[in-house]
Amino acid sequence: MKRFTLVLWVLAILLTGTFSIASGARTHYIRYGDTLWDLSIQYYDTPFYWDEILNANPGVEVRYLQPGTDLIIPDIYGEMIIVDQGPLYTGGIYTTSGSSSRPLISRLVLETAGMVTDTPLQPSGYVIETDLEEEDPFEDINAYPGDLLAIDIGRDDGVQTDMVYKLYKQGEVVRHPVTGALLGDVYRVSGVCRVVDTDPGSSVVLLEHAYMPVTYGDMLVPYNAASPIPVASSGTAEDLDAYVLAFQDEGLERIYSYDVAYIDRGSSDGLRPGDVYGMYKYGQQVMDPAGGTEVTPDVQVAELIVLDTTDETAAVMIFSVSTSDLVRIGDRIELIRRQL
């Protein structure tokens, strides 16, 4: 698992490129639980610029951020550019105009969102062997970036060198947490591969990116690059509650910032990438000092941005959490901002 986590960080760095400090700066309003490491991920999509944030704030201690104060977030050329209008794609990171609290959505996140659908995926082919370059006992059933794979389609199927495919795994069956209705299966993105050699009925592909270990039977779908999405920053959202159905990482019981979940609303409900959901801690009846009863207000504890939709479901990423009671399957969330 450590090897795979390292692979993800390396991918994030490769996607963002090499940068230098630019002249401007933005500010972040520090909230409880913020760390320099997490803020570097939030604003630059990699944890390794935490020291640049620290250097821009000489009065800040690395182990302690004072909630309620402002922190300078230095602009880094190619990553975070202040703009007056419209979404911007720069060096692998999508950003929007406005305040520094807007999420930055990396291409890595958009490419790996996955889906829940009741329409079976129609793959072009399948992975039929992993780790082609190794001999036993070194052969590994799991493939990682840089490994060679065999797929069951070749020149007779129209495959040519340098064609690119996205790899999917079919996951668990999903039922609605309230009604019990069958909603479909989870399809998770395992990686991206490029054809390097072809035979009439099979091909060799290079695994260029892997978001989880690639194994025998992973499905091949022609690759289409993810498009940047504008993040809804205003606009009144009508009542469109949703429920959390499953997580991108099936091994988790609860998820936190930058994790991806699947919900039971989709494009047929008018949902679009960039729409924003909120999760709330709802008010409770309590006794006041005079002996009466009052209802405490609802408090928003998380925000989730829609990354992609099917007809009936959507993939969402958590980009703000202010509670230790993390997001769980079955939680109800409310649409709070919709694209204008």
C-alpha cells in the first residue's frame, strides 16, 4: 500500500510540472484542523509546497495554525493564477476566479472519478496478462506504472500503436440506503495505458498511470481527457437532496477531504459538474436555562462538488469538512449551489 500511495503522489507532481514563485498572493482564512500539508494539497494539488506557505508567513509556527486568522498563500507560476473571470486550466490544475477558499480540482481527481450505473460498461477489451517483462518468481499479479500488460485486442480489431485506453474495474452492487432499490454497480478507474506493440489478435500496452493496482480482467475503454469544470460559487439551489451510495475507495468506512463518493442524483435531475452539495448537522431540541426547550440551528459541516454525472448518479469530491464525524454511506446531503 505504501508503494501505491507513493505512486499517487508522484503522479500528482508529474501532472503539475515544475514551478517558481510568482509575484502575487492570496489569503486563506484558517479554520480548526487546517495544516500546512493539507493546505498545500488544497491549493497546489501536492503536499510538497507546505514550506513555501510557511516561508510566506514568517510569524507562523509549522505545528500551529491559529483558527480565525488569515494565512498568505503564495502564487506559484503555472499552478495558481489570479484571474478575473472564467475557469482556468494551468499545468494540470483547474481553478476558478474569486476567493482562495474555492477548491482546485486536479486532473488526477477528474480522471479517476468513476461511476455508479445500472448500464453495464461496454469495454473494447480486457487485460489478459500483467507484468509481461518479468519472469517468475518476480512476476506480480498487480501492475503498476511502467509495467507492460497484454490485452485481448489487436490489429484485427483496429488497435494501433499509441492508442490510449482507460482501465476500469467492476465493483460491488449498490442499493439505495433508504429504499433498498437496486441502483447498479460501481465502476472504478484503475489506470491509463498506451499501446506500444500490436499483433493481429492482441497487443502490448504500457501502464502509464495507475490509480489502484491493475489486474487481470480490468476493462479497456477508449480514453477521453476530462474537461475542466466551473465550480458554482453562487446561485440559489432548489430542494434536491441526495444520499451517499458508495465510495471510490471501497475499503473505507468513512471519508474526508479530497475523497470521492457516489450519490443518487444525476443528469436526469438537472445536476451538472460543478454543482455543490452541503452536509449538515441538523438541530436538536435542547433545554434552555429557564427550563424551556429550544431547537439548535442546522450547521453545515461539509461541502461536496459534483465531478461527473450519469443519468441517475453522480461522483462528488469532498473539499471542505469541519467535523470529526466524517462522511458515511447513507448520509443525506443537500444541493446548495447550482451552476447559473
